[in-house]
Amino acid sequence: MTQELSSQAKPETTFEQLGLIPELLKRLTLLEYLNPTLVQGKAIPAVLLGRDLLAGAITGSGKTAAFALPMLQKLAKSSAKVSKGNQVCGLVLVPTRELAQQVADSFKSYGQLIKPRLKIEAVFGGVSANTQMLAMRGGADVLVATPGRLLDLISSNAIKLDDVKTLVLDEADRMLSLGFTEELNQVLALLPKHKQTLLFSATFPEEVKTLTDKLLSSPVEIQIQSEEQSTLKQQVYTVNRTRKTALLAHLIKENNWRQVLVFASAKNTCNRLEQKLAKAGIAAQIFHSDKSQGARTKVLEAFKNGETHVLIATDIAARGIDIEKLPVVINYELPRSPVDYMHRIGRSGRAGEAGLALSLISHDEYQHFKLIEKKNKIKLDREQVEGFEADDEAPLDCPSREIKSMAAPEGMGKKKRKKLPKANTEFWTKK
């Protein structure tokens, strides 16, 4: 039976009331975390009690701390952490490389005052597997991983999952979607039958909810309504497709935005847009899967520290960029999946900061944006910018395109793997 906690329930007002240990409380004070967010106030006590959890809350609402803090506390109080070589106690699965590093860094930061020091590692593709294999010698208290690289290291006997006590699926909607199904199924088959499972995401489409029943045992369900906590303003500007780039350049210059994240749907669009903005006197950087992991990390760091003012990215950035005060996100092109719209705009307005999300839509995108509104239960006014007004009728050269709502994410492809260790194939059986 699922215990559901509505967003109307009164949240805890202090971290002390959540029952956190002094080491974590002191660290949170140093980090200037004054009070728990709604999702933290409801999730932390449930996780500490050992309950399975299904938690939905908007991007930027503090979901990482909601599972990291109680996991760290349980490890700190455990007499036996990593029991034998290459084993893992806590496993966090994420969909992107950037998110893997970000979550691991958060664990390390929150647990900095815990003695003896907990071992926290991140493994993901795009970098040397040998380095990660060496880092996993002796196992890890917490491992944050993308499914593909995790399976590679398991097949090389660098990681074993027999002792996992807690499993977290972060950005669970993507982890349970078609793009990750095969890899995720292989990982789940290697995990112990009895474990604590925590699912966190900004969105839980119906097709995902049907799968959670097989993953969770009598879970506590938390759903924080977005309107109760959002500090993000959303706007939609209609514009002729041929004038969209000019409108984007105009908005950046007119508003003197110092930090703007621009989303496009394809890598070649990012490349062309960067060139066009350069001709308009606006320097931008590109972030997509054709870049090496080292280049992606360098570009992202430059954007975070303010060296780069405009970053043009595909949807791989929708789940891997955490900038506390990112003021503006712009949809130059709409995402194919309505779910990804919420993850894109959630890069702004994080942690209670004010944010702005703009969508520039041309005639061929009108219907798809209506679908995005319907799926996400929102309704936005269509506005226009003087001098860039959209024609009443679509121009004759306006392209039409078929949009598949649940297309596989960029960079997702199948690859052959070595034969994995013998696994429990009954992981889909209700516990």
C-alpha cells in the first residue's frame, strides 16, 4: 500500500527536526542551508526510516539533498560500510555524465565532516575507464553512475553490486524511459532483491508510474505541486521562423543578459546558431554530445563562472546543469518530449531564485507547444515583440515536421557488451 504525502502537509521548519546527525547539521550551517525545502522536509524522515520512496518535485527544489543527506547519515551510523573489495553500499543512477559528477560532488560536500571519511565515487562515459577502475579498488560507500559505464565496469569485474543497500534513480522519468530500458534492466538484474529504492524526478508520466509498482515496495509517495514552489516566470513569443535568430540576438542585447542558456533540438542547429550570433556580435559556446567530455566540462565551467555569457545546448544540458542563479533559459527550438520542456526550463529559477523561461515559437511549432501545455498542465499567453511580430498566416516557406513525443535522447545508442555476471532475473517481480 502506498502512503501518499500531499503537498498541503506542513513541512518541517528546521533540519534539526528531521533528525539529522550533528556532522550533517554543522555542514549545512556552513553551506548556509537555513531550512529544508518541501521535498527535503518530507523525504528525509522517510528515507531514514528505511522506506521506499517515490518523490516528485520541480527541478531545483533540492531533491539531491533529499536523498544524499539521509544516505550519508545511514552510512555514518553503520558499523559495516564497504564490506569487501569492489562492492558498493549506495548506488545512484543518473542519465547524464554532468549530472553524475554534480551529484557525486554534492555527496562529498554534504559529508565532508563525517569521520572516518566516506568513499564517494562517480563513473560515467567519455573519460578513461582505467582511471575509474583504479578508483573503485576497495569499493565505495556511494557510487554515482550512468548505466552504460557502470555496465562496462561490471563486465570488467571492477564493480560488484551484491551489497547494495540503497538504490536511487535520479531523474527517474528518463531512467525509466525507452532510451535507457535495456541498460537499466541489466543493472537492476544484478542488484539484491532486498534493498531500499528511491525514485526522484521533476515529472512522472503515466507510463513511468506503471513501472514504479514493480520497483518499489509499499513506498511513501511525495508530490510537491509546482505552483506552490516555483519562482520561475514562463513566457512565449511567436515569431516567423526566418526571424527567430534575429529575435534571439535582439533579446540578449536589449536586456543585457549576462548569462543565458539557449536550447536547440539538434547539434547542427547549435553550430549554425553559434555562427549567426557571432555575426551579430554575440559570443557563445556550444554544449552537445559531439564534444569530448573534457571539452564539455571546460565549456560548462566557463559558463558557470561567468566567463561565457551565452551557452547553446541540446537536451543533454537539460538534466546536467545546476547553476543557482541562472537568470534566463530560452527555448530556441522546442524539445520533442513534453517532459523535457520542464527539465529545460528548470535550469532557471532554482533554489528559490527568480528565473525566466522564454520559448520562441514559429508557426510550425504552434501545435506542438499546445501538446507541451496539455501534458504539463500549463497555459501560457502568446506574446509578440515589436518589430518581430509573427504573421497571421504561416509563410509559404514555413516547414512542417512530425514530432515524436518520446524520442530517445541525444547520444543514446546501443552497443555490445561483454557477458555480465550471473544475475537475479526476477527483479521485476513484486517484492
